[in-house]
Amino acid sequence: MASDADLIGRSLDGDVDAFVEVVERHEAAVGSYLVRRAGRDAAEDLLGEVWVAAFESRRSYDRSYSDARPWLYGVALNRLRRYWRSRPAEDLVADVPDVATGWDPWSAVDLGVDARAVLRSALTRLKPEEREVLRLVAWEDLTAADAARALGIPAGTARRLLSQARAALRDAPGVSALLKDRNSAKERHR
């Protein structure tokens, strides 16, 4: 199977179907990322914009990287930023969407609501760049180095930002109590 880098190279040589294969490989992941960040309705339009922008900028792709997913997340993030800047403030989706929608390790629903509120509050206290690296690593399953590629920053900076984000979350008010409650619930269900 050809790498993304090979497919992008072939598309630059005139094989349009090669870029379609890159799209097919990463459409679900990039689409899910956009849904989590902007909501389902906006994500559908944004996804099309991402593919157009990626196709138009494929010459800038560093083909020393075989996997294009981090680069595509960077293109998607740029489309998201443009989208947010163009929206009236009252129309914007909250910067930090519900954390892990559908995930509720606590038995009582109100505990889950409280937990999401605590986590949402803790996430909003992070610096924006820490939050971006954390989202890419935790929600998009990228490595810190791949998150760095997506954000256009050095890998060491991404690792530092991720470390700072994790430390800030551990130290955030209410988070340690949530972790203690979660671990207690896990032990009760064993």
C-alpha cells in the first residue's frame, strides 16, 4: 500500500485519483475532529473546505512524512480558525465542547454532569496552545510529535505544552476529587 506521501507525490504528477485515496483514508478522522470542534452542521461544510485547501496546498506537504493525518489536522485547524473568526460571537460553538460525549463512568447521571462541568472548567483554564496539543493527543490519538506537525510548532514545544496541560488538569480544582470518585467507582464494579 502506498504511503500518503507517495500518493500526494503522484497527485502532483497529475494522478488526481491518488489524492482521492488520501481523502478516503482520513475523511472519517478529520470529519470527527471537525464535528467535535464545530458541531455536525458546520463540520460538513468545513470538511469540504479542508479537502479543497489540502489539495491546493499539497505542494507544501513535507513528503519525508509518510502519514498525512497530522498535516490534515493542521489544515482543518486553520479552516476552523477562519470559521470562528467569521462567525458572530453569539453563534459560536463553545471553545471546549462536551468532554467525551456519551462517556459516563459514574453511575448517577448528575455525577456525570458535575464531572463534565468540572472538566470543562479545568480545560478552559488551560492556555489555548496547551488545549490544542491536548486535544490532538487525547481526542485525535496523535503523538506529541504529530500534534506539533499539525500545529506547526517544534516537537519539544508540543511535549512541553502537553506536560503543562496534564499538570494543570491534575492540579485543577475538583479534578482530583473526580479522579478519586472514578477510581472508587471502578473498584466497586470489580
